[in-house]
Amino acid sequence: MPTVDARPHPYTFELSTTALLVIDMQRDFLEPGGFGESLGNDVAELRRTIDPLAALLTAARETGLPVVHTREGHLPDLSDCPPAKRARGAPSRRIGDPGPNGRILIRGEYGHDIVDELAPIDGEPVVDKPGKGAFYATGLDTLLADRGITSLLVTGVTTEVCVHTTVREANDRGYECLVLADCVGSYFPEFQRVGLDMIAAQGGIFGWVADSAALIAALRTAWAAPAPPTTESSEPTTAPTITTAGSPGVPAGPPAPSVPQPC
Ligand code: TIU
């Protein structure tokens, strides 16, 4: 089983019961002219998450780890948007207003979709959610249960809003969560630091925190090829490989046995 150097202590998980969760990596939060900027935020604060998350996505896909994406947004008629959510604050553009990337935070608009660098590939579910938490008013819990997933590798934006809400929801539902510090981002550096501290404090009250490099290293170790055969056989392996940016791939080993881990 992979073990990741994490805080408050190492995180051990089963490959067969773990998924990578990518929360709300949408243009509306990461690019100018969207919801995040309309709230007065500097979107550049979030964009540093894109490269490490792209590398982690590559590793997850090559190891066969399930990947689930989420998007925050609302129906075009705003029937799933609480009036209080739309009315709050003094944004330059409110939810549903027209912007350079289409209507703000509305499903189907260009700004609502995931940034090109992290675009879902065939077979990866995309969960549309009207709230901050990914479990609220979605089928995420059922989707994960159907796949036997009990452990979540959590990434996305923003750390203190949708990531935190989702980790708290997941924790109450019995999921183990490892949050990847360099793959989650906040518009506020102090919220990034404190948000991560709050997850790992008190013995991991909500979960664990690690860097993506540690996770990728653990995945590579878990999937490393078994020792070469001592016979004369020199059959080339056809196993998939795990690669990280700038490093060669390593042959993958067999998947871990499918033993559900306790919640
Ligand atoms: N405003 C803010 O920090 N975040 C959100 O509104 N949504 C998510 O975090 N996805």
C-alpha cells in the first residue's frame, strides 16, 4: 500500500479504494473576467496550482487511479441558486450576469468549464454542484460508493471555501482525505496556510496534508516493477508506466488487492 509523507503523520491508502478529486478548477475562478475576479480577487494567486496538479493528474491517469472533477455553477434560470448567494456582497458582476467568458458561474458557459490544462478526459466524471461542498445536492457520494472509494486525494480551489467545505462533508461521511498542499489554492496566502493547518491539526481532525511530490513518489514506489526475473527470460514488460514531469517513467506493478479500508 502506498504511504505518503504527510502531516500530522504518514498517510497510507489502498490504490483500489482511492480517487483523485479535482475541485472547481474552472475559468470562472482561475482566469480574469470570472466569478473570482468579480469578487475582487487576484486570480494569479490560484494559477500556481495548475502545473503541479497537471503532473499529479498525469500520474493518477497512468496508475489507473479514478479521477473525479467538480464544477461550481448554476442552471441558466438560476433556479438552483439561493437568492442570498447571488445577493451577497458587492461583486462587480453577480452570478448570472454577462461577462467576457459568458454568464458568470452558469453551466454551459465558457467560464464555467475547467481550464484547458486540466481538462477531463474520456471516462472521468464531472460533478456539477450548486454549492461550495461537492456532496451537497450532487450524486458524488453515490458515485464514490458505487466504485468502492473510501479515500480521497483532494485538490482544487479554493482552499478555504470549496476545498474545505468538501473535506468537511467527506469527513462526516466517513471518507479519509489527503489534501495536496501545492495543488490547492487560495486568493489569500494566510487562508492557504491556516486552511491547511486546520485540516491537519488535532491529530488530523479533518484529514492529512502533503505535497504532491510525496504522493507521486509513493505512487511510483507502489507501482514499481517487481524484481526482474532470474530466469533467462527477457520478455519486455507491457505494464503501464508512471511518469512525472522531467523524470523517466517506471514500469508499473500489479494493483493492490481490493480490500476495503475502514472509515
Ligand atoms: N470565493 C471563493 O474563494 N471560492 C468560491 O466561491 N468557490 C470555490 O471555492 N470553488
